[in-house]
Amino acid sequence: MLDQHTQMVRNSRPSRIPWTRVFDRHGSTCSALVRQAAAPAVRAYRRTGPRGIRLPDRTGGYRAEHIPAFLEERWYQEHLTPPQFDGAAKSVRRLAAVRLVQQASGRAQGDAADFLGINPAGGQFTATNTLLQWLKNGQDAFTTALHHLAEELDRATDPTNYQRRREVLRDWSLPSETWNEIITRLPPVPGPVRPNLDDRVRQEASAFVWAYVTCGEPLYAPRHIEAAQPPDTRQSWQQRRANTWFQLSRPHALNHYAALRGLLCQHGDALIEKIESGTSKPIR
């Protein structure tokens, strides 16, 4: 039931539906797990101080900036892999990330998605029918799994600040000179056909590195190289985007793409080191 009500609070305004008022009056009699599950939907706050300063119900432990926009693979595998999801894994990992941000900050669902750089209004964040049906029937299991994951995150001694990574790379893309350095390290390809390594591929390589560093999805990466192209070119690039992502990410990629992926991951590791060290050097 809670998930159905959660669907009603995607915008930033506090919920006014009657059940939330009842919950505000009687929430203290509910278990801690129920209060934690309901807080993001009702935007329940406790008041402290003479001026009624508002603070989220959940304090301490992990913070919103420690949550990646696409739930880490290990977290997903260990806590959220019911077989009923089948092809809904992406939706589950997005929704779980949003819920964790809600629990940490008291944001409404739409606000949490905005914080993570996900656009719910565009339909990309919309849960699949399979996922919604599972949530309707298995809300308790989903809430319990998130609760256990939150406890694990609370125990982390040096959590990653994914929000800082997203902010540093907000306007980032692979510079031409860096891209040229990367592709000159690729092994030669046998045969007369040369692989395409133009600016379109540089754009998708940039999205791949951005997703690798931020633990996000290429879908939400900045696309400054593409944005600088004429409209017809942008449309053509968009139509070929999915195939390039597939080639870069599939486990048994062709030798050319496997080598390129390895070099891009190396560059991503270097970016992570720069961001985590707080170096003043430009992020490239």
C-alpha cells in the first residue's frame, strides 16, 4: 500500500492526502521499520527548537550523497534480486537508489530523483508494470531489503561521495587530445576495415567513463559533444547510441571494444583518483 501512495508524491510539495495526516498523529505508535518506510512518502518531519526547525525523521548514518544514481551491482545482488524482476533490474536499481536518498534526507520521491540526476518527468524513471505489480504484492520484502542495505551503509567507515563525483563531472567530456591518446594505444585491427573512432564514438566513450566514475547510467551522462552538432547529426547519433553502449558493456565484446573498454576504465580510475584526492589539476 505504501508504494501506491508513494506514486502520488513525485513532485516537491508535501502530501495532503488524508492518510498522511492520520500517520502524523499516530506514527509514534508504529514500528521503526514502518516509520522509516512511510517517511519518504508523507515527508514526515520532527520539529525541534522554538522556531520549529524541520529535520528529516532519519538522522545519522549514511547521507544522500553516498548513494549512486544506479544502485551498485554488489548492493543489488546481495539485497534486491528476486527472480520475479526478470528484465526490470534497471528499474529496481533506480528506484532503490531514490528510496535510499529519501530515507537519508526526507526528500519527496521527485526531489530525490532530481538530486540523483534522474528525470522522472521524462518517463525514464517510470517503473515497469512488472515492477509495480511486484511492489504491490511484495512491498514488505522490498522495504525490509532496503532497511538491511541501509544498515550496511550505516556501518561503512569510508563511504564514497557519489554526489561530489557527479558535480565534478557535470560539464565533463573526453577532450579530443585525451581521446586521441587513448585510441593510439588500441591494438591494430586485422583486415582492411578500420573501426570508427570519430566524435560520435568519443561522445559514447565519454558517457561510458562518466557512468563508470559516478556509478550511474550512460543514459544520464552529459552530452556536450553531441549537443554541439547540427540537429540532423544529433538525431543520427541518438539512433546509433544503444548499439555502441552494447558493444562497450557486453561481457564478451569483440577484441576492439574489449580493448577500448579496458583503456576507458583505466582513464576512469585516474579520474576517480583525482576527484578523491581533491587535486587542483583539471579533470580531463
